[in-house]
Amino acid sequence: MNLRPILLASLAGAFSLAHAQLAHNYDLLDVNWTISFDERQDTIAGDVTNTIRPNDGAIQVAFHEGKLTIQSITVNDSSAHWTVNGEQLVVDLPAPARKDQSLKVRISYTGHPEAGVYFVDQRRAFPAKTSMVYTQGEAEDTRYWLPTYDEPDDKATVEGHIVVPHGYFALSNGKLLDVEHRGNLDVFHWKLEQPVSTYLISFVAGPYERGSEHWEALPVDYYVPTGLSTWGEAAFGGSAEKVKLYSEVTGVRYPYAKFAQTAVGDFPFGGMENVTAVTQTIRALYPPKEAPLADAADLVLHELAHQWFGDLVTCRDWSHIWLNEGFATFMPHFWHRKHDGEDFYQNMRMETLQGGWFGMEGHRRPMVETHWNVPMDIFDGNAYPGGAARMFVLMGMVGEDTFWKGVNTYLREFAYKPATTEDFFNVMSRVSGKDLDAFRKQWFYQTGLPHLTVIKSGTTLTVSQRENRPGVPQTMFDLDLDVWALNGGRWHFMKLPLHDMQATLDLGDNANGQVLVDPMLKYLTKIDYQPALSSNDVYAMWTHTSNPAVRAQLVNIAGGLPDVGALTWRLFPAEENPFWRENMSGALSPDHPAELIALTKDPNPKIARNAADILGRGSSTPEIVQRLLEIWHSGDRDRMRNVALNSLLQLTKDSALAEEAWKTDSYDDRFRSTALRFFAQNDKDRARQLALEAVGEQHTEYLRENAIGILGELKDKPGEKLVFGTLVRFLSDPGHGTKRIAVGAVQQYGDPAAVPYLEKLTDYSMYQIREPAKRAIAELSKAKK
């Protein structure tokens, strides 16, 4: 490290500036980077030029870098002094910056990254048989492979050069300008002309096959490891139609030069919205025959939506992450509405509303949360279904046409810029002509959601909103509730404004019928009825409506009834709507075995799968076992066979069958995982033996991860430490998936002797390993005391 005194500052000032966190005092204009890597050593060598416009008078600027070795830095080709403080790289400018002056800060570096860049060898890439290298930047991991400004509020254009072995393909952001051949190496040159936040910069490299579609002149491609092209088509084919639909729904044409997707192994998420170059988990891939029981459509739809919500317009800071994730969870509903119908859409909307409710229950915080340890702490059920659910509430308030006009205006006004919750609502208020300030404050800055109690007493309906738990702050929402009453075979429609903690409604003659509050799922709320609605109530209301939203509400209510299975058998035989018939099939009870056996032959594979699953929850008969064995031995889908296998094992407890499954291949190795889980529940010694075998190098990563998790449950035999030694060994495994699962398994094992091994991970760069390791240490330390 160059220790030359900082220019234009005293020594005391130099010490202070070098160790303080320097404020962001420039505009990042462009990031031009080159990267090469060594797969044998898991190392990188890079060179990046950050073009910046510093604030007038600035004498230092700071970039983010994590555990990289800085080789040299120049500013406009002149050697510069730098210091590193934690993850901040402070660079001295040769002279105080002048107004509107742009500077090129070039940084050369090497590294052995723990995060940011991931090396996956061919053994860990299952079902691929080739290795791959990829990046993952969100939320704050770009700094571990690329020294630049690593926060979402400053956007820059991007140009990347990826040096790879000849025969590899390298995907990155924007448009491919050229591929330069240098003997045994190729250099892929990509350029993105639109400014983006740096967490979206990415590359994926390896032996890949390309599948290609187009929407008009736009390339819509997908890249999968060699040998998996048909799997890639099954998972990602049809993406061009999805690009078209989102362009139409938002009124903003897809804004970039291409849309591409790649599949990578050992990926910590389902997918990542890297701009123009989405990275998806390899576990999204499946053989075509597995459809429709396997389906990657919602994953594709979510990451594609981010190209508008998150990439085109980005949350200014992570407290507004719902603008990215809430909208990306919201948008897929409208694909399904067009392609699967209104019933599918309304049921999916109901599930999202419920997901938003449980998201708040699991992580009680305001939607806009300004306090966290690290940003990933707030990538939770609030941000995803919670954000989406609130958009449905807003859409119901302003009207659907107005809502989309507002979204279109928001996207256009903040295109290629960062935005906040306030920015969004300012636009929506202006477009709708409604003052949405109270709505914004109630739904985005309060902790809690409406929890309604509905009491029918005589002819009076009383609705109150209460927090029923001690110590939980009271919240209040303005709700204009619809109340529907089924009386004499006819629905009667009423209104109940609830703008305080309680309101009442005179039902009159309708008090004799069944009553539904918010039947059209207008609000994100939980409703408790006193007395509770019965299965007879739900049956009567179901048979007197075909309204998809009301039916979705009834499905939600029925799911909480103790006799939901019996109720479903009352409704199912007469139901003609294909969607609701499929939906109901998962709630049938096992007490109609003959009918269920027949349903395992239903032409709808999802109904057949549900029937096979439900058979495993009842009593065993020769007829049931025979039918499930037929599916297990001759089914044409591995997912269907696995359901039959699981049901057979539940019914028969047949260890020989489990041994047979252990020796049987499947496209995702799920048969062995099912067998292992069976032995963990029924023969712990055999389970321990198989799990210790399964963690060996010869087995797939899927099975190894399952085996590691199960070993934490099984523990060692008395006087042995074989399992313990295996688990702590995996705390240093090169696979981050196995390492992450090993942390949880060590915690479950419960031996405080693991604490020293876990402590080595408390400074690990990867959030998904570092934070669980800290929690595991805390739990094991309690056990020690």
C-alpha cells in the first residue's frame, strides 16, 4: 500500500479522513471493467475505470471494495495515493476538483472472493456436467469483485470485458460488441448504454448453449449449460411473449437492447434481475416431460418485471426496497390473468394478500424500514407479497385504469433514476387527482395491518379493528368496507365505512343470511367472524356465486375450517370450472379412497398428483398400495412418481421400498432425498449411515445438501463424533450452499464445541453465511451456559 502523505492535508487531517467513512461526493458516470479468473485457484484479476464527476472542491473520493488486493490506482492516468478502511477505498485526487470536471479513476486489483464472484465446479453444478463462474451483486456484494460505488442511488453506464478460456461463453449487461480471440483465450466485450445501479452489473461464464426467441427486433435469449438445451426451453421458452405483455401493461416498451437469462449452479437465490442478463438458479430447469408439475414461469415473470421495477427505476435506498420487490411480485398476476383467466388471477391475488399479512406477522416492521443491520435483513415477506398486496389495495382505491396511468407516468418520469416511496405516491396522487398522503402513511409507515373482528348480534353487524396482543401498538386504517349478505338465495349489497376503531351496520332482514365482509378482497386484512363461519355457510355462499374474487375469499375462509376436507368433497363433484376443480383437489380429505384412486388417472396432472398425495394421508388398503405402486414404477413424470413414493412410504413404512428408491435416479435426485427423509423418521441408524455416504464427492449437490441438513437432526451415536466432525468440516466447504446448510445443521446438532469453527465465519463476506453463523453462535453459547 502506498503510504505517501495525503496531498493538501495535514498529517492529522490525513489520519482522520482515511479512517472516517467518506460521504458520497461525486456522480458516478461510467464503469468500464475487465475481469479474468483462475478456476483452479478461485481467484480473479480485474481492472476498472470509474468515470466520476466530483463535487466542487473535493480532495478525496471513496469507492466500495471488499477484501480485494489493490495493485494500483491512477486518476486521469496519474498515479494516486489510496487508503483502505474496512470496505471503503479512499482515493486522493491530484488537486481539488473543479465544478463539472470529470475524472477517470482506474483501479487494478486481484482477489480470492468469498462473495460477489462464485466458482462452481462441474461436480457441484448438477444437473449440469460443466463448470461455471458467475457474479451476484445484490444487495452489497458487487464490491467483492468490482471496486466501485456500491449503493443503489447513483447510476452509471457500464462496459465490461470478460476474459475466458476459449470455448466458454460470457454473458453480461447490454449489447455484445465483439469477441476477441487471443490464442487460448476469448474476450467478450459488452456495453450497456443506459445508466444503472452497480449492484446490477454481472457476468456469467462457462460452456453454455443458447436458445433464442424474438419479440419484434428484440433478442430474447436463454443460456443453459451444455447438454441441457431442452430443459432450458422447457423453463425459459416463451419469455418473448412475457416481454410483450409487460410492455403493453405498463405502456413502457422494454427499455434495453436484449433480454437474456442464464442458469447457474450453487445459486443463493431463485433468480437475480441483473439488467438485461438475468441469472436464474439451475434448479429452475427441468425435462419437458415434467411440465406442468414443474414450471419456471413465475420465476421468469418476477425477474423480468424487475427490468422495469428495480432496473429502469431503482429504489433510492434499501428502505424503499418494496418498489423493486413488491412490484416484481405484483406484475406476474397480470400475465396469469391474460393466459390463465380471471379465476386464476383472483385466487393468486388472494394468496398474495395472505402472503402480505403473514409477511407482516413474521417481520413486524413498517413497509418503509430505515433501521437494519444489513440491507438483506429487509428482503422479507413485507417487501415481496406485502408490497404487491398494497398495490392491489391502491389499485382498488384509484381504479385499475388510473392505476396503470400512474404507473406509466412513474416509470417515464423516473426512468434511469432512483426513486422513493414519496416519489411514487406524488406521481399517483397527481395522476389520480386524489390525496394519497393518508394512505401512504397508514399502509407504508405504520407497523401492522388491519385486523378486523366481525360480530353479528341480532340485526346489528359490528366491525372493529383491534390489535389483540399485549404490547403491540394499536394501528388504525381508513376502510370503506363492502358487506354482502346471502338471504333467500339472493345476494344483498351494503356499505360500511370504518374510519375509526369500530363501526356498526343494521342488517335488517339480511341478518338471517350469511354475511361476508370485504367479499371482493379489496383490502389487505385479516377478518375474524364471531360466531365463526361454518362449512354450511361457505357451501351456501359458494353455490350461489361464480364471482372469482368472492370464490377466492371463500377458499381462504374454508382453508381455516377443521372440516375443510369434507366440505371440499361436497363441492368438488359438481364443480365444472376447470380452475376451481384443480384448486379444490388439493384440499380433499383422504376418506374417499375409491374416488381418489380414480382421480390419480385424471387427465389434469395436477389433480392426479394431488390425489396421489392425499392417499398417503389416509389408511392403507391393497387397492391404494397397488395404484401407488403402479405410479411409482411406471409413471412418466419424476415429480408424480415421487409423490406416489412418499405416499407409499407413509402408508407402508416399507424399508425395502426406501432402499429401492435410494438406488433410483431422477432428474433432480429427489427419490434419494425422499428415501433419506423416510429413514430419518423411521430408522435413524440407517439414515445416519446413508447421510454420511451422501455427503461424499460422488453424489449430487442436491442430495449432499439434504444429507447435511438431516445429519444435524440425527446427531451422533453416544460416544461418537463422526457426524459432528462431518458437519464442522462442511463449514469450510467451497460450496456456499453446503456451507450455509452446514451452519444450520451445526446449530441444530447443539454442541457448543462447534463455536470456534463458526467464529471463523463471522466475518465472512456472504450475508447468507455470516449472519446465520452469528445466530448459531448465540444459540450454542446459551446451551453452553
